[in-house]
Amino acid sequence: MSREPRIDAYIAKAAPFARPILEKVRERVHAAVPEVEEAMKWSAPGFTLDGKILLMMAAFKAHAALNFWRGQEIGDGSPKAGAMGQLGKLTSVDDLPPDAELDAMIREAAALSKKAPAPRKTKHEPRTAPLLHPEFAAALAKAPKARAALDGFPPSAQRDYFEWIAEAKQDGTRQKRIATAIEWLSEGKRRHWKYQNC
């Protein structure tokens, strides 16, 4: 079993309540998967197998956490403890499951690491393209320089103008926004130009 000196230092600096938790997890990981390698990832102790992260552990002021890299796939598929890891906030060694149960979770994580990569989170449906308000379209038709600037912007910058004008609840407000937009666009400015280069 090779030990990462930086993990030794991390555990030594941890709060007194957390040290036995971290040591116990470390012991169980090496017992369950002898070929595991230790590594510091994002300033926290982690364990890898063939270069793939199995789990991470961390100590905080009032609790410790154990987070399996593919934790959503471990066990029965029931919702886990989220950001605090699959076992929630750990404040003592007694909060850890029995050795046999913890070892089984660690072995399952190791088996998962040898399979296909974890499924990617589903992407959100793409936002529908905002509609160009007819009054804004008419104003742009009279200001070719502004129209050319708008057409040269990326979709997100165009959306900023379209939504800003479409969100106006009163005609007077919309007219003021259209006039301002034409002025800014004629100068080649994006909607939030005041905040650029800050």
C-alpha cells in the first residue's frame, strides 16, 4: 500500500474529530481495493484506480464527507446525500456504515470505474430563439448601421436586445428602449456595454 504524503499531512491538519474518520475510510479503501492509488484532487484526498477517481474524502470544521465519484450509481439507486456525499455529514467514526457495508460500496465503485464512463447529465432543452419585436424590426430597417452591428453579434448578445425590448410592459417604455438600442447599436455597442472591460 503506497501512501500519499500530502494525504498524511491533510489528515494531520484536520480537526481532531475528523482524523479517525479519514483514517478509517483510508484503511477500508485499501482493504477493499488493494491496488487503489492515493492522490490529492482539488486539495482533498482521493483514491483512484487505473487513473479513474473512485472516491474523495474531505474534512470541514464540524463534519467530514465521503463522496463516491459515481455515487448516483452505487447501491439501490435511491437519492443520496448530495454535496455531503453518499453518507451525509460525518461527525464521528460511528457515522460510517459497518466495515462490510462500506467495503461493498468501495468495491462497487471500483467495479463501476472499470465500466463505461458515468452517464452525462442531460442537457437542458435549447432555448427558443427570441422573436424580433415588429417595432424593433421597423426601427432597424431605418438604421442599416445598427442592423449590421446587431447581425454581427453572437446569438447571446442579440438575445439580450430582443428580450430587453420584448419585456417592456408599456408602449412608451418599449419605444424608449428601441431608441436606446438603435443608438447603442449604431455605435457598435452590446446591450450591457457599460459592464464590459470592468
